[in-house]
Amino acid sequence: MNSSIDSTHAPYDHPIAHACAITFQGNASNGRQQDAFFFLEDWYQETLGVTEIIAVASPFCFAVSDGVASSNYSQHCSKAIVKAIKRLWTTDLSVTAAGIYTFLKQTQHSPKRRGAAATLAMVTGQVNDAGNISVQITHVGDSRVYRLAAGETHWQCLTRDHNLLNELVDEQAREQGRQANFADYNREGMAGSLYSITECFALTTEEDSPSSEMPEASVQTITIQSGDCLVVCSDGIHDLVPSSEWQLVDAEMDLQDWLRALKTQVYRSAGNAYDNGTAILVRFE
């Protein structure tokens, strides 16, 4: 069983950041919470909650997994992913998409959960030999990672959704003999069918495990500067409230207040929180 979302954490001696997370079921039509997340040392899947503001030491790991709503059992897939992250992180402080996939393959699941799938957005980081904070971003599907660089006035999306729309952007660029511009990805206001996910993790059962394929994860490494902020979130956040409408974060901002304000924006949006929402906010010292 997972720990309560309100559990306390012992303070770290040398924090390099502070972090906080929020999750809520929203007005999801299926009445289920299919988001799950990993926060430093444990996993959570709650209908509603805000963590305490926690000091972050090196190394660290944060992740959000969003069950794909095409299955009524996808909450089990997102939960299995964050449980796998905990197992891998606790064992050797290293988590990869391949490691998660292997864990899911080795775990037997009920046949009724066949087709249950989920996305992943994960950041792991540490202070490297040069004294810089190096962060690796791993993502599958349409959960995202955003960065607010110190001194900047807008949030930057760092991940490219794995969906049909972005595949069409790539195909058009190839036909024109050019490289796709990142600004062309993750467009808003397009037909819903174009947002169909092309990469995700899925639970396997005895009858379908031989044909199950590992998703093609995207991985990148960035260097974090003092004052930078990261947000890791599910599409129940970024689809309803674009990052251009998010508040900025400075050294005085209360991280819990920021996340609660974002939740309020989601409920007041035109979509009226029609999906589960989860966001992790990290502010580096």
C-alpha cells in the first residue's frame, strides 16, 4: 500500500531545491483517478492532495504517470509504473524506460486489465563532478516537463508529445527537406483525434505478453541553473491551462499556493477539470 500523501519527510542537510506536488481527480467522466506520481522516495495515487514543501537533495527523482482513459483499468498501469520507479530508484538510484518496461513485463496482471496503458514524464538529477545540477528527462506519451529559467518571463515546454499530430509535423518537415521547429509541436486547438497517443506503457497478461512492445521513450539531459524551476505534469493540467497562463515563480513564492492556484485555474477553465490533474513543482536554489 502506498503511503499517505500527507506523510512527512525528514529534512535534508544540503538541499539543492524545494519541491511540492498536487493531484486531483477532477470531474473525470469515468469517476476514476488514473494519475499516479513518484515524489522523491515514494509513490502516490490519491483523489486529492497537496504534499508538504520538501527540501530536495542530490540525487533526486520525480515522475508523473497518466493512465490512458481508453481503458477503465488504466489506473493500474500508472500505479504499476510508479511502483516500478520506486523499486528501481530504491535499488540503485537509476530509472530507465527499459527498466520500467522489464518490471511491468515480469509482473502478472489480471486478463481484464489487458489494454490498460499509461504515459510517463520523469526527471532524475544530481550534482555532477563540476558542481552543476544535471537533470535527465524521460518521457513517453503526452505527460510533459516544463522549465522556467531564472530571470525568464515564460515557461518553456521541454518535451515533445508522442501523438499523431506531432508525427504529422515531422512528416511535413521531411517532405520539405527541413528540420521541424520545436515550436511546431504540441499545438493547441486541433482536432481531438490528432492527439491520439502513439507511445505508452501497457500492462501485459499471459495471453498478450509475447507481442507486447517496449515504448520508444524520449530522453534528454539539461543543466539546471540556480533559480530555475521545473514542472512535471499530466495532460489534465497543460491541456486545460496552457503554460502561458501559469504564474511565474520567484524565490518568495509559496510552492503550495502556486499549485493550488493552478488547480483553481483548471477548474475555472473551459474544460472545467474534465480530466485528472497532477503537477510537481521544483524550484532550485
